[in-house]
Amino acid sequence: MDPLLHIVAPIAGALAAGGAIGFEREYRARPAGLRTHMLVCLAACVLMLAAVHQLDWMRATPLAAIRIDPVRMAHGVLTGVGFLCGGVIFQQGPSVHGLTTAASLWTTSAIGMLFGMGLWPLGATVTVIVLVVLSAARWLDKHMPRKNFAEVMVRSRRDAAIDEPELRALLRGFGLNGARLDERADLETFELSGPFSGHDALRLDDLSTALRADPRVIAFEIRPRKD
């Protein structure tokens, strides 16, 4: 076996693929960047190399006792990377961040395994596809029609409370609609809160200005939600 062709080249390819994807994540200032993606791709590659070339490092073992099963190694790699991906997903208020980076890590591990199994053309093709999805598809993500969401809470004086029909009418004026509202009251205040949605860019700054100008409003919160 030529070590340059069967060992060094797959590792170099995996490092290049992980580095390309990691650079894109690093450029976007995402939780997992260049080094993380390179290490994940490298680890997946070398583990698959060890599984595929099991006969080379188990020469003292009788052939009848050796069972080469790269699929089991692939399953273990993807499961382990799944735990790593969970570490980059976090919730901030109503928004969830890190899902794309977690998916890129998981995909990068699969690319590393492809290089480790010697499937060079497929590994290189998937790397290009991932870079296109992460980079070029951002333009489509920004320009395609979509719904956006925001959590809205308005607290007013109880003796001059803003009731549900009035709040809904106010929010409709800014293109926001919601299915439900939660109510909360005490001796001095009355609070309404709930999720609202609108198409394209939400006019949250204009809504904030309108609520600040209302003397009945004691406090309010507007929290955009991004998945």
C-alpha cells in the first residue's frame, strides 16, 4: 500500500474541505469556525481510514477473527459529532441560534468520512455544494418572501388599560398579526403579551415609537424571533 496515496492524501483532502467550510463560518463570526471544522473533518477521516484499513494494523490477528465494518464506525462518528453540534446551538430569548453551524459541522464530519473511505470525487462535490449553500444561498435567504416573528409585551395602567382589541388594532397598523394574547393584571397594571408575525421586514422601530408616545404605557418589550 502506498502511504502517500492511501493515508496522506485523504487527510490532506479532509483538512482542505474542513478548512474551506470553516473559513466561511469563521468569516460569518459563527460559534464554530476554521479550527473546529478542520478538526471535525480530520477526525472523521482518520477514524474511517482506521476502519477501512483495519487489516493493516491488525496483522497479528487471524483473518477469520477480523470483521471490517466501516458502517459501524460511520455511525459512531456521526453520533459523536451530534453531541458536539448540540454545544453550538443556544437560545437567546425567543430566538434559536447556531442551527446552521451545527448542520455544517455534521455535514463536515460526513465529508471527512468520504475522504477516509477514498470517495474523493463525492467528498469534493459535497464540499462545493456546502459552500454554495452557506455562501451563495444567503442572497436568496435575504430576498425571498418570508414571515418574521416577534414577541410583544405591553404593560399599561389599570385605570387606563390598553385592552386586547385596541392592541391588536395597533399592531395590525404595523403589519403584525397574532393568534393569541396572554393577559396579566395586578392592582396597578394590566399586561398583554403574545407572539405576532408579519411578512418581510417588521416595522418594529415604528411600533416602539408609537408605544413610547402613549402615556398609558408603563413598559413594553419587543423581541424579534429568529430560528
